[in-house]
Amino acid sequence: MKKHKVGRAEQLRIRERVIERDGGLCVLCHASQCEAHHIISVRYAGAWDERNICLLCDNCHRHMNHGGGAHTHEARIELLGLMIDKYGYDMTDMPELWQTFLRELGG
């Protein structure tokens, strides 16, 4: 997948599809007050791709982004695994995403 700039309108469409896919609930604790979360952050070239975005409540989102060090990385690996298992995503067509993820983890 090539990285490309996604405009605000497309971001909103992707967000709406993610809300529908995740049933409007946090994928980790099933709370109803949620935010869209990039599993691999945009800062690390994480894609605006539904496979890289999920809904998380404020607490889970804060934990995922600010849990700190190895704990945060382990949580992201666990979350990515959950998304693959839950939605059956085939990530083999996303080699750049995987490489970015490994770089982010320092691997």
C-alpha cells in the first residue's frame, strides 16, 4: 500500500466506516464513548486505512498512547492481533505498514 495524503473528507468517511464496523464500541472494553485510534500512529507513517484504525474509549486510548515503553508496544501488538483475529484482515498486502510497525517497535 502506498502512503498518500488523505483529505479531511476521506478521513471522516473512513471514521464513519470504522464506527459502523466496530459497532460504536471500544474494541477492548466495549465502552460506548470512543475515539478513532491509529494502531500504528500517523507520526510513524501509519496509514489512514480501516485496518489500521479502531475505536477505543478514552481510558483504553490513553493507555495505548501513553502507557509507556515496552508496555505500550506490547499493547499495540496485542491490539493489531485482535483486529486481525476479529475481522480476518489479511495484512500481507500491507508490507509497508508492517515495516513501519517494526521500526516503531525498534525491531
